[in-house]
Amino acid sequence: GNSVTQMEGPVTLSEEAFLTINCTYTATGYPSLFWYVQYPGEGLQLLLKATKADDKGSNKGFEATYRKETTSFHLEKGSVQVSDSAVYFCARTNAGGTSYGKLTFGQGTILTVHP
Amino acid sequence: ETGVTQTPRHLVMGMTNKKSLKCEQHLGHNAMYWYKQSAKKPLELMFVYNFKEQTENNSVPSRFSPECPNSSHLFLHLHTLQPEDSALYLCASSQGRDPYQETQYFGPGTRLLVL
């Protein structure tokens, strides 16, 4: 099937700490992989994406590499800021079948960054 | 500004009311989506429209009725809802050409409370 598993939160860090949020996906087909971010009171925004193995998506200091061998797409940032506090969602596109346009999301990881 | 707007942003309704949620996208996309975001659950895809045709109904109860009059507008008509339907309802759009590669752009959501 098509599923995504994220590390459980919440994650609490101090400003300038290193961030990793783990994400793994089921190895069905050749999905595109995404990280979306949801700031308080807002909808989801695309943070970064990767469409094939070994691609690296990056944006606003965040990075994630599409690892086919480990079926992972972990999100990293070298130095977090208070403004990064949000909920982060890992997602994959479904591969094949009739589920047109269907994104499967992880459960979300709450990140809180303290000054 | 994501190019996808939703109204109203907040809605409180009784179980016997009829109300509608509206979504509009200004991105020239052809595919539009409704998602439900409940507390402590992954995002759930409800409906997908591509070129105004419904391509996915993810086993959604009939008290939710979508309407897509054109590629820019999507409605969700609500009738005799239950308290457990209280959630954030998110609209998204994408180009509609390549479902396994496309980025979906989300609106800010409508926060619905059913009393």
C-alpha cells in the first residue's frame, strides 16, 4: 500500500539547534515525496519536494534527500529559529491505480523552538 | 499568499443547518481537492476534481456534497452534520496534468465547529 510514517512529536528545541524529523514511506512504485509545513492558524504550505531517488529538496535552510535504499525522506535544518515553530507533514504521491492525485500524508510532527 | 482562498475562515453550525464552504484558486490549475484535518489524525482526502469532473470520492458520507462549477471554484455543501465532523477543511489545487509529480497548493482552511 501507500503509507507514510513520521517520527512522533512534539519536538522541542532551542534556537540554533539542529533539527531532524524522520519520515519513511512504503516502497510502492516511484512516488514523489514532499514536506509541507503548517504554521499556527494557517493551511499547509509546500516546503520542499523531490521527485526521484537521490534528489535533494531544499528551501529556507531545510533539506531532505530521497533515499530509495532506506525508503526515507528525513527533514533536516542546521540551525532552527523560533519562526520555524509549526507542524511538519511528510507526504507521498500514490503510485499507479485509480487514486488520481492522491497524496498520502504522515500524521504530522509538531515542532516548537524556544529562544 | 498561496493563490488559493477559502471562505469562510471560521464557521459554527447546528446539526440541522445547511451551509456551504467555498474555495477559489487563482493559479490556472485544473485539479481541485477537499481535505479534512481532524485533531490527532492524518489529513484525509475527501474529494478530487479534475477538469470539473469528480475523480475521487474517498468514501465520504452523503451529508458532504461537493460541487465544482468550473476549474477555479470548488464548493462543499454541508447538511445535517454531526459534532464529529468538526475539523479544519482544507482546499487544494494542482495543475492536473501529472498526478504523481504535482505539487498541491493549499488554502488556509475553514475551521468548522458543529454544535
